[in-house]
Amino acid sequence: MPDYRFFLLIAVASLILVGSRCTPTPVEPVLPVAPEPSTLSGEGEDLVGTKFVAYTNRAQGYTILRPDNWYWRHYISSEIGDRNPTVVDYFMTDPEPLPGLGSEHLGQIVIEVSARPLSDYAAAVADLAHTEATVAGQPTSRYQGRRSNKVGESELVVEYHFSYHDKTIRLRLTAPVAAGSAEDIFETVVASFKFVP
């Protein structure tokens, strides 16, 4: 019968020799990292009689609060195509179903990002009152007034125009004058507009 003590002695010696070469490395404790807030201030709250949710347009690098129960749609340049070739991005929202591209009315609230210079839009807002404003820290021109649509109804028009990183950004409201809360909702969207990395 073999002597197991000899094999046991060799195994213990091997463990001692191997263990002496392994020096323990201190391990830094891994602390949980608090996630960055995924919500904007006001998200889910009843602001101006409407609940809002955050919407991020990663393609154009901005985030807004949008009315929660409104219809909305985001179009990128490949979807816009020849309908408006200088526009690279549309976000639109409306309390009624959206008619889609090609319609004169895209939605009550539209955010347009284009490659056109600001001066190209001067004629489109010449009949509106002009003031200076700030959106997302950018100097902005604000235009407001009333116009008649194709069927003769009076509409409130409010537009914010500014340039950012060689793009022109227009935030527009076109709403029936009777829709009194539309301007408050739009101004909440504008106030929430922020650029994100």
C-alpha cells in the first residue's frame, strides 16, 4: 500500500510555494454610480393644465418637454427628402392627428432644424412683431402675431429663430386663436429646450 503521507506532504509544499509567489493585490471597492437624471425638470407634472414628458432628439442633440397626450412625429432628412431639401430634421406635435409632410399645417408645434441661414426666413416673419429672447443660452429672435389660414380662420403664430453650430433652429407655434392654452404649452416647450451632448 502506498504511503499517502508522502503525497500529502508534496501537495502541501506545492501550495506553500505557489502561494508565496502570489501577492494579494488590494481591491478597490466598487461603489454604485448614481445615474444621470433621465428626466427634465417638470416631466410628468401638470404644467399649464397639461402633463409633459421628456423627448430627446439624439440626431440633433436637443431635449424638450413635450405635451404627453398630444400626437407627435419626428422626421429625419431622408424622410423629408425633396419636400424641403434644406431641412434636416422636423419634430412636430399637435392635439389632433398629424397630417404629415406635404401639408401646409405640419402641427401646432414644430421644431425645424435646417441648413439655411437665418436671413432666409426674414420674409416669412416680416408681418410679425419682433422681440429678442434667449433659448438654450442662445440669442434668439422671437416673432408673434396673427394670420388667417386658407379657410379664413385667425391663427396665433409664434416663432423663435436662432443659429447653433451652423444650423438654423426654428421653434414654431401655429394654433387657432380660440386654443388659448396652446401658447402656454408652446412656451413651456421652448423654455425646456436644452442641448445635450
